[in-house]
Amino acid sequence: MEPQIIKWALTIVAKNMKWKIYYGNGTTFCDEEGAPIEAPIHGVACIVCANKDHGRIMLQGWDWYYFKEDDWWGSDDFGLLDQMMHYAPLITALKQGRTYKNSVFEEILKQATFDLYVPKRTASYKKEIVSG
């Protein structure tokens, strides 16, 4: 196949992808593979989400990631407790974040940053760590 055709096909796939989870063991899980509740629970390093203002954003460095009202959010322990007390019926998936050695985390961020299957970044997001 011609490289240009492959790039064009990946662009179409990326535009439709809503989110992708990256794990410390090198695996990923995206919305095209199943619902948020079906993704593995432990070892989340970051989540890339489609975003109308930025093309996509990357959530990283959180203790917990939860799916609420069709969007992924990151939280520490107390933030999660607060969300569960007030919005538990709206939270449809919960994943545990993980801390990794800097070298491992950098590799995961590079993978997520340059992944052709996720929507293209159109603007920077102030809370995002960008590897590159």
C-alpha cells in the first residue's frame, strides 16, 4: 500500500476515536475495542481523549481515572471520594493510575504523543505534559 493512503486511512480512524488508555506494560485500550468499563483496571499511565478545543488532551499523573458523562477525568484519592459521594450514578468506569520510573513514563508519553491512531493535537492544553 502507498504510504500516503495509509496516512489518509489513519487520519480517518483517528478522527473517530474518542479515547485511548496507555498502560505501563505497553498495552493500550481504546473506545473502538470496548466500553470504558471493559478496559483493564490497573496500571494506567495516561489517557488520550478527543477534545473539540485542542484536538485531543492527555490526562496523566492521577491516582484515579473515571469515566463520567461521556468523558474521562483524573483525580486524587480525596477528589475521587468527593465525586463518588456526589455523582456516583454518573460514573460508569473507574481505573487506577500508576507511578512509573521516569524512563518508563517518558516512553509511554512518547507513544501517546506520537500515536497516529489518536486525534491530532491542534492546540496545547496547559495541564498536559508533552513529550517529544
